[in-house]
Amino acid sequence: MAKVNLFDKSKEKAIVKKVEKHEIVEINKSFEKDLKRMAEIDATLAELEAEKVTLDSGVREEAKTAMINLYNSKNVFPGSIKVKAGERSFLFITADKYIKIGQEEAETLAKKYGDEVVTEKTVFTLNPALVEKYAPVLSELIMNSKKITNEDKENLIESTISWNVTKGMIEKLRNAIYAKFNLAEIIADIRPIFSVKANKE
């Protein structure tokens, strides 16, 4: 019997994204000026955002150096500091939060600074689809277990319920079942999200 390659099976199930074709509708030509201006604003905002990132990086590095120097001189973490540059100033905050690291980095840090510098945390999760599929079986196993207290049995499984308009509804609004309703009213009720993305021309 030939071995099943799960990766090949996965490729077989891959869905090739179809090229989207859009219906073209005309609106008042006066909006052409608005669309052009929107595109210009988008371009300006992108340039300003890129400039801000560059400036922020330089200021942040200089403030970090100043914080380190203050830390060294006082021999105690200074917390948030006020940084001045001439007449301008800002608050520089060093949060007690750190970027995520992998196992190799964790081992390197622990080896260099000691075990207390890293904390290992394991979060166990269950496959939601399988939990839903085998919910009655899992419930029975839990309820029949003598190693879990009755109080913990009832608190072991938690659930959160949320509601959303069913995906695909926007395409079904003119089906016979909804035809008796005013289209504008249905759209106002289900509130699909609208956005405008100006073309860069």
C-alpha cells in the first residue's frame, strides 16, 4: 500500500484564487476630482509616515542611550524619563515587556545571564473543530473521571458566544426570501463594511 503524503494531499486541496472581475458603474464625474485628491493625500501620508518612522528611530536610539547612561550613573532603573532637546521634550517610557524569543535565544540568554532571565510558559489548546465534534464523548469522559473534582469538572470547559451576520449575506439580498424587504433597509440593518481605495494613477 502506497504511503500517504499529507503535504501532497494538502496541495491537492489548495484553492487557486480566482482573478476578481468587477462590474463597472458610473457615478457623477464631479467625484473624479475627489478621487484624484484622495490618491494625492494617500501618497503624502505614506511619505510622512516613512519620514516619521525614520525620525522616531533616531530619537528613540538617542533616548535609549540617555536612559542607559542614567541607569549606570544612579545604579538603579530610572523608569520613565523626560528627555529634552533644546525647547522640545518628550516622555521616554521603558515598559517591562519584551519581544518574543525562541527556544535557542532563551537557552543562550539563560546560559549567559542565568535561568531566571527567561520564563517558559506552555499554553495548552484543543483543536476547536475536534472538540465540537467529540463534545459529548469528552464531556462523558470528564464527568466519569474520578481524578477530577466535581467542582473542577463544571469549570473545566469555558465557552464564549458571539454572533455575526452570516458570511455571504450581501450576495443573497435579492433572493426571493428577502425580495419583500427594501434593499437599503436590509443593508442598514446588516451593516456591511464599506471602504474606498483610491487608484494610484
